[in-house]
Amino acid sequence: MTPLLGDHTKRWLILGPTSVLPHGPRVALRRNLLSRLELSRARRAELIIIGHPKSGNTWLRTMLSRLFQVRHGIESNFVVKSDELHRLDHSIPPLLATNGYYSYESIVGEVLDADAPRSILHDKKIVFLPRNPLDIAVSWFLQFTKRQSEYKREMINAFIDHPVDRKSISRWEFIRHSDIGLDCLIDFLNTWERNLARCPNAITIPYEELRPEPARALRRICDLCGWDFSDAEIADAVEWASFDNLRKLEADGHFRSGGITLRNRNDQETFKVRRGKVGGYRDDLTPEQGKELEEIVAKRLSPSFGYAPTLAPTEGIA
């Protein structure tokens, strides 16, 4: 049965009343209530998408949204995050997109932890979206300092030992020395690789595969979930979510929610659809910085991801 209130409304019913509280009680209460909501969303979801911010999550959700919106005649000015489409048409399954790692979203990681007792979530259909942590790091800096909602930034800062001042931290300080920089990104990938190893319905689609072959990735997800979208429908979704089209739609303020809302038309670095290059981190770092970070990745990241500093640049959402 569909709940009376949608997840979007429930979230704002938590955020609104708690906004008047002092920082400590506000963060503690929000984490408790938002964790409960996140776990409820995970239990109801037919598909769980797990990915660190800037790993292609929004792009994938845009394509999935398009598939259902076209088939069911639903407007295209939002990108599904949870039960938004399901509430408009109950034949459309709810999903959950989460990092499962920071603050209240960590509840998903705790339930799916490799050492935790088996639960209903372990048998869920799951798509894991890894990406080269060096490419994540550069885009994550811009996301956290220029696009992140204030409440999420506050929640993440309360979650880490050394809060990040978005106004003063440099790109290098964020990547190399902050609690949510490269070391954290490597831990995120290693942790989720381990956690999902015992989930029978989990598949991995790296950004480096999603970017050049989005239609193939969509087909894999449709097959996983038993969705009967045709090749033509998938091709339409891929075209709709192309870099050029999404860039134009974002600039025009087409999207009202879902992660691609326009922030600042005059600041290109605030755009969600920015560059998304595979191996693009080299454009933002000195050769010496790049080499230092590549050595850290080589030492600490699970070799099964297969990331190497020889990937050709391609553009997308990041």
C-alpha cells in the first residue's frame, strides 16, 4: 500500500520543524529521523542505486526517469529519487538512490555491512556505481562547496571529525587532507565492494562503462529488474540524457527537483552537468599532484576496480 505522504514531503516535515533548534539537537534529531526514513525507503524500493556523489547517480536516475515518464505520459521536469513516479502511477516501482555511507544515509551501509546479519535488503536488486576516486575527488570538491544543500552539508560536517569550511578550503586541501577527500573516497569504494559481495542481486556498473555505453547499462538494469523497455525506449532515454541536452535543460531551469536544478547561471562550476571526464582530474591538478594521488590509489584501492591513469577523457555529468 502506498503511504499517505510521499518521501519528499516526509523529508521536509523533518527538516522544517527542526530548523529552529540549536545546532546540536537539530543535527541529532535530523539524523535519527532521516535515518528511519532512509531505511523505510530502502525497504520499499524495488531498486537501490548506490554511488558516491559525482559517480553518475543523477545521470542514471535521469535516464530511468525518462523511461517511465515517456511510457506513462508523465512530465519530465523532475528526476526520480524515491517514490515520486510511483505515487503518480502505482505500476511504476519506487527506487532509492543513496551513498549509504555519510550521516543518515549510512544506515543503508550498516544494514548491508558484510558482517551484519542478513536482512531483506541483502536480496534487493542493487546497482553499484563506482568511479575512479581521483575523478570523484575533483567534482566532489565543487559539489560540496558550491551545490550541496545546506542541511546535507551540515549533516556531513557533523558526521566527520574535522568539519569542512566550504568558503575557505582549497581544492587540494579538500582532496588531500579533509575527512571527505581521497582517503575517504577509497574507503567508500573498498567498503561497498566488500559489502555487496554477498548480495545475490547486486550488479556493478562503473562510470567508465556507463559513460561510453549508457544503453548497454540501462539494458542490464532493466534485465535485472524485469522491466520490458524496448531498444527504442532505451535509445530515447539515452538521447534525452545526453550531455548537450541536459546542459541546455539545466541552463534553462527545466528541472524543478531531483539534483539538476539550476544553482547559478553565471557560474559554470555550479552546474550539475559540468564535464564528467573519465581521467579529467588531470585538468585540475598539477602533474606532481596527480602523481601523488595516483600512488595513493595504487596502494590503497582494491585492484579489482582496475583504475589506471591511462583512461581517455570523455564528457558527461559530474
